[in-house]
Amino acid sequence: MLRGIHLNPVKPARPVNPARLVNIGICGLGTVASGTINILNRNKSVIDARSGCNITIVQVGARRDNIKCDTSTLNVTRDIFDVINNPDVDIVVELIGGTTVAKELVLKAIANGKHIVTANKALIAHHGDEIFAAAKAKGVTVAFEAAVAGGIPIIKSIREGLAANNIEWLAGIINGTTNFILTEMRDKGRAFDDVLKEAQALGYAEADPTFDVEGIDASHKLVILASLAFGIPLDVKKVFTEGITKISTEDVNYAEELGYRIKHLGIARRSANGIELRVHPTLIPEKRLIANVDGVMNAVLVKGDAVGATLYYGAGAGGEPTGSSVVGDIIDVARTLLAAPEQRVPYLGFQTEFVTEQKHLPMEEIETANYLRMSAADKPGVLSKIATILSDSGISIEAMIQKEAKEGDAIVPLILLTNCVQEKKLMAALSKIETLDSISGSVQRIRVESLK
Amino acid sequence: MLRGIHLNPVKPARPVNPARLVNIGICGLGTVASGTINILNRNKSVIDARSGCNITIVQVGARRDNIKCDTSTLNVTRDIFDVINNPDVDIVVELIGGTTVAKELVLKAIANGKHIVTANKALIAHHGDEIFAAAKAKGVTVAFEAAVAGGIPIIKSIREGLAANNIEWLAGIINGTTNFILTEMRDKGRAFDDVLKEAQALGYAEADPTFDVEGIDASHKLVILASLAFGIPLDVKKVFTEGITKISTEDVNYAEELGYRIKHLGIARRSANGIELRVHPTLIPEKRLIANVDGVMNAVLVKGDAVGATLYYGAGAGGEPTGSSVVGDIIDVARTLLAAPEQRVPYLGFQTEFVTEQKHLPMEEIETANYLRMSAADKPGVLSKIATILSDSGISIEAMIQKEAKEGDAIVPLILLTNCVQEKKLMAALSKIETLDSISGSVQRIRVESLK
């Protein structure tokens, strides 16, 4: 059935106009650079037919060679700064990662009048505003589709496709590693540590997995999406970030019993009270499409006031999927290389002068429903005490699971779903519950979102 | 939780540059025009902040008034041709539908040097090539995001977001009416006719439902998507089209038992043998995300050689969702109003000179797996005869459901899933099976796609 094959769909009817020669300089030669080079080579005819340009790699800057792509025909230099100083280079593709050398490289390239394409989410999240200001002063483009959700054209969709909308909220599975771990925990009942080790062996997770499993990578991507959605400056510090290390197989199973899936979401929402930015494990009704996005795949749900809910799904990482976005950006930039800056899509989707600070809603004021799991003594009156504490705080119980104690067990798990309640009210109530003699240990709490 | 609210996110720091005034003339005042006008009015500040232009409706041409939007502040003219002759109008938004007056209107508007935004799938599918040629000669844009899948930015995603890819295939739920009917049949066990009546009452289906339920509307959309994906001229005649009128609740239930959902798909695929374009009911494995797209919602799955499979989901119809795409196009066109034509995205994603005929694969040569349902006499040897006919034709049986006859029934239903087989081979085998004495009536056949 619909099986993959590689073909060149286009036989140029005439040679591409040599006046539209566009020269690319690539910095870095890792996985994404290899994917990018392979695509530019393999799909040259379709890329030129779409762009109307003759797009050619004239230089690659990398400290080392790479076996993932053929560099035999490429001009490879060991000093990446040679690339940005090469007068023949029109577009610099920054694929070295990190925020120190990459920042210096990109700012110098801009100073040299080069357009920039980058896949570097940390760079954009931390230094985007400074980079965009420099680029604007110089009249060049900075394109970064590959920085969020790999091959999914989510930045283009928000920035251009949904440009008519006031974006109300977005919620995304924007880290493949955590989604792979949560999927395996659910599908196979495996423990977090066990799956993490496999993810590391498969190359989905780094040796130091903190960046992924603690949500730092997702927070970089979320802050970029939020700026595009709401027209606010990039500010990573405003993102509340919670990882998945405390999620147990028990939680995954109880969530399932209640009709939910646990996903690690990045959520940005704008209400009359302010803008919320948060990354945390979340129970989602299993009927939602995004609840069924499994494995290393990514998906972003975007709610606009005119369009309603839309969803974008695809590979969030990998050389060629990410390279697909890098090359898509190269084509966009190539097409408008000589256009007046105001004819290009602005960096964050809003004209720079309209990117303004808006009220930020601190975490303690955010309202969510909640999944609570606690270990209760198997004796009369416990539930009544808990219910009283919750009720006194204005919190109601929407669903509950309480099972009979196993023979010999003095402790039973008690699972509650609350209504939508302000973070600080819930926290106060949980502190009281945790002081009860009949409750052992701390209460496990996971936020719940209906995503409607 | 993430609930909808309407807000203006942007407070302009300074007035928009009056030199970037962009004047819109709208033809038509139906559902989509009302949605478009409402969005342009309600979201003016965000639209101007994104586009960097002051986008203003200067004239609306409509034979009648409309209660779905406020026209009190609008300059409404009864002759739609006044709009395209108005020297103040920069962009003509064609929302009258149909292919006769709309074609004349659009071609005259182009001749007058107007840029075009349209939601008219029939117009683009039937006359797109002629319209694009006229627009190219005049150096103006024709934008038609709203023509396919309503508010989903699927045209932008294929044409720009995935521009680096050789698109291998795409498959879409691109008609909300048929998806609503199939969803109700599955969820509630209702019969086709019964659900169709409800769909008509709800306004999802027209009084004459042929256009939707026979797949004509979907074929218009498919031919547009295929041209964008493969760089081929628009040719509706090449689409094989089969509706959903013969799908019974029994089929829906047996499909479910086999682990599949029945969806009405538009499929475009390019292989070494040629390009296939087909609209028909399809069994899809229930685990696929697109199998879980229910109700009136649309979704398109696109497989690129670099990015892999990506999916785009959202509302496929309705005034504001479709208006979201119309206004998104207006913003794109406004931004590049004064750009050189080669700096704009080409009409079909490929530079016009690269849009070329490619070999078309006739339906009888297409290969699919198949669901077969037949009424067999409840006596020994029947299955063996059927298996022999299939096996002699090189067709293998991958799965089967045969239930015991109800008491007194001489006929039992027999359901088979075949391997992937060429259409003409299957048809020949089915003819033989239908001549068997032990088979009553014709064989129900629905194609199966794995969409991997």
C-alpha cells in the first residue's frame, strides 16, 4: 500500500535562471546537518523547481568529518567562522547547537549581511530577541522552523497559516524522548528507569537525560511557540517546568482506568488574567487525538478564536525530518532573498514593534483540574477527613478510585480527580492532607487538562 | 481549563504606516464571507500587527444582505462586478462559489490587476490552470488556502512547509459530511439514510447530497492537493471517485471486528508506475491517528521522503474556520503586494514552468488490499470454491470472519481481507465468485490502506 519510494518528480523544462543562484554555507556536521545535506543533494531538482532558485552548498564548516553524509564533493573547512566570512555565502545554516559559539557565529554572520537558518531551539529561546534585533537592523532574515517539533511545519502554521486568529492556547507533545518513555510505560507496564535506559541505548535520550526528562528542552520550544502565538518577547525564565521522573506505572494505570492518558505537555494559554507558560505531565482525556500520539512522535494542538482547534503531527527529531524544516526555511529565504524586509514574514510572526510584554500569570494563580494519588490507612474516617479538607478549600471531587486493601496491607491507594482549582488553593489543601496521620508520604499530584 | 475567550493580544505601539494601506473587495455574502468579515473586524489589531499593513474592507458585492455579519459599516453594492472594477481595491476575495460567474469574475479581476483570494475549490479544480496562467501573465497572486480542508493550513504546509520533500503520497478526510455520516454509523449503529437526513437537518449536508456523499467535493480537493504535492496540472477527470452510499452498518461493524475503521479518503500517490488519484471508502487500521478523526472534522496525512508521515487536523468547513484561511491568505498577499512575482510562493508550489504532466496510473492497475463481504449458502464446500478462485488469481486471504448461521438461515455472511492485489485481477476474481450458485447477490468490496 502507500509505501515509501524516492523519486525526482520534476524534470526541469529549461535550466534554472543562473541569475537566481543562491549559495548556502552550513556550520556543523552532526545529525541534522547530514540530513540537510542529504536532502539538498537528493532532492535538488524538486527544491530548485519549487524555489525557482539554484540552491547550492558552497561551504561546510565543521571540526570533524561525518559518516552520515557524503562530503566528498563538498568544500569542508575546519574553521566554522570561514563560512560566515565567505563572501559567496548568501545563507548561513547554523547547526552546531549550544548557545555560546552559536550565538557569536550567528551575530557575526548577521553583521556580515548573511541570512540565517537555524535548528537551535536553545539559541532562539535564550537569545532570540537580541538576534532578531540585530537581524532587523541589518535587513536579513532569521528562520528557525527546525527549532520546534522537528519536521512539523508548526512555526509556519502559527505564524502564517493561523495569522488571522487570536490564538487562545496551544498544547504540545514537543519532546520525543519523554513521549517515548510515557508510551512504553503505558503500553508495556515498564518502569520509568527501565525505559530511560532503553531510550539511551536507542539514541533517543542523551547520556545525561536531564535536558529531556526534566522538561528543559520542552521549555525552550514552548517559549518559542508562545512568542509566535501571542506576540511576546522570548523569556525562558517565565516557563514553569516539571519533568516526568516522578510518574510511576501506577499513575499511568490509574489514569487509564479513569479514561485518561498521561502526556508531557508544553502549554501556553492567554486569558484575561495573563499569559501562562508551563511544561508538566498532564492527564488528557483518551478520546483526544493528541492523547493518541505515541512513541517519539510530536504533535501540537493550537486553538485559534476563528479556526477552533487544529493539530499538527509528525516526527519531532531525527536528521531528515529536522532537515526537512531546515531546507523548507532555506527555500523560503532563497525566494525572498532580494525582497524588501517588510515583504518577509516577521521573525515572531508579529511586526517587531508589536512584540510587547504582556501580563504573565504566576504559577500559583493558574487553575487546573488535578489527579491526586495518596497512600491512606485502611481504616474508617480517612476519606471523610480528606473530603472535608478539600471541601473547606472549595475543591470538589469529580471522580475517585478506592480499591479494597490487599490482605495484610494496612495502606490502600486512594485516587481522586478534582475540579478546576487555583494552584495555591490546591497546594494549601495538599499540605493539610499530608499532615494527616492516616496519610503516609506525600500526595502524588498530576495536572489534568480537557484540551477542549 | 483551556477555554476559549476572545481578546486582542496586541496594543499597537504606534499607528500602522499609512503607506501600507491594503484595500479588500469581497464578492459574495454567504457563510464564508460572513466569517471572513467578522474575523477582519474582530481581529483587526492582530491582523495588522502580523501583516504590517492596514487591511480594510472597502467594498462588498452581494445580491442580498446577510444576517450572519454586520454590514452596517460596509459599502455593499448589488453588482459584484463593481468590486473588481473599483480602482481602490487591491485584493479581490471571491466567495460566491460555482464555476461560471466566479470564473468570469476572477479572470476580469486579474485583467484589472487585482490579486485574488478564493475559497472556491470547484473553480480551482476545474479552471485553476487557466486562472494561474492569466495571473502569471499579469504578475498577480491567486491564493486558495480556504479551498481545501477549511481552516487547516494544509496548502501552505505542502507548498511551503514540506517544500524540501519529494511527496510520496497523501491521504485525507477532506469532506466533513461523509465523515460525520460514517462516524454516526459507527458510534451509534445508525443506517446511512437515517444519518444523512440528520446531517441535512443540521446543515452539514445539502438538500441534494450527491456532491458530498458521492465524493465529488472530495475529488475537487484531492486534485488540488495532488497538484501541490507532485507539480502536475489540475485535472479533475483523472480522479477515480466512489461515494459512501453503499456502505452499510454491517460493514462498519465487521471492519471494527477486524481492527479497522471505514473512512472516506482522498488518496494521491506517486510511484514508479505513475500517479494515482482516487476518492473512495477505505478501511484503515484503527491505531492510525487519522482513523480517529471523527464527526465533521477533516485531517490530511502527508508522507514526504525526508519528513516521513505528518498529519494536519482541524475544522474542514464553517464560516470562521474557512474565513481563518481566507484571512491568512489576505495577510500573505498583503505582505507581498508590491514584491516581485518570483519572490512570492508559486500558485501550485512549483514554478509554473516546472508544472508538467506525469504518467497517470489508470484505476485498473492500482494495487490495494481489500475487504470483501458476501452472502454465502450455509453448506459445505463454499469456502473452498471461493478460496480456489482467489488463489488461482494470485490473491491470498489475510483474515476472515465467518459466523454460524442463525437458526433457519440458509445464508451466512462471509468476510475476507485480501493481500495487496491489482484492481483488474480482483475484479476478474469477483466476477467469477459472483457467478457461483452458492453466492447470492454481489460481493461488497471496500479497499484497505495501511497508511504506513
